[in-house]
Amino acid sequence: MRGPRGGSARSRRLRGDGGDIVVGWLTKITLVLVLLSIIGYEMVSLGIARVKTEDVAVEVAREGSEQWLRSRDVQQAYLAGTAIAAAKGGKVNPEEFVVEPDGTVSVTVCREAASVLLYRTKRTRKWLKTCERARAKYVA
């Protein structure tokens, strides 16, 4: 039996099946790559957030120490440190901001990592929060 374009119906069907298989595999490969990309993004985002939080904590401790050595006022040191943290997207807990007599400041800064998926549920949202502790003393 010949088809409308001169070829047999069987040959047209065989050629079409090969294309369906290729499209199916390409779809599966694409979905796997998208899934791996999202997982990779989440992991890299968490790592970067941790490093940035550590940098912010050190900066907050140095600024707090510098301000304390200038004014000898713990409240001003705390306010200077929290201003730095807020500008960088972090938060400082007042109970975890400690100024030692020699001017060394110990502080814990917390930030939240950027996310595509983890922020969507309560169970995984807590994984995004990263807290880092730092100690520093300003030396002029």
C-alpha cells in the first residue's frame, strides 16, 4: 500500500519512531540536567553564604572593637557593628556581642542564603540560615 506521497505507510511509520525515541531521551536528559543544576545552585549558594557570613562577622567584630576603643561605650560598639551587619544582610544577637576588657569583640552574625527551592518549606527553610562566630581586636 502506498501513501499519499509515494512512500509506503510502513516506511513512514519506522522513520517517525526513531524521532520519538530521540525526543524522549533528549527530554529525560534535559530534565536530569535541570534537576542537577538546581541542586548545584542550592549547594553553591549555601557555601557562598557561609563564607560571606564569616567575612561579615569578622568585619562586625573589628568595627565594634574600633568603636569601643574610641568611646569605651559597649552600646556604641554594638550599634556600629549592627550597622555593618545590616548593610551586608546579616543580623547580630545582642546577647552574643561581647566586648572584653582589652577591646577584643566576640560576635555571632546570622544570614540567610539565597535559594530556589529550599525556602519553600518550613523543614528545609531552616537549612538556609547560617551563623558564624568571629573574634577580632582593632589595632591602629
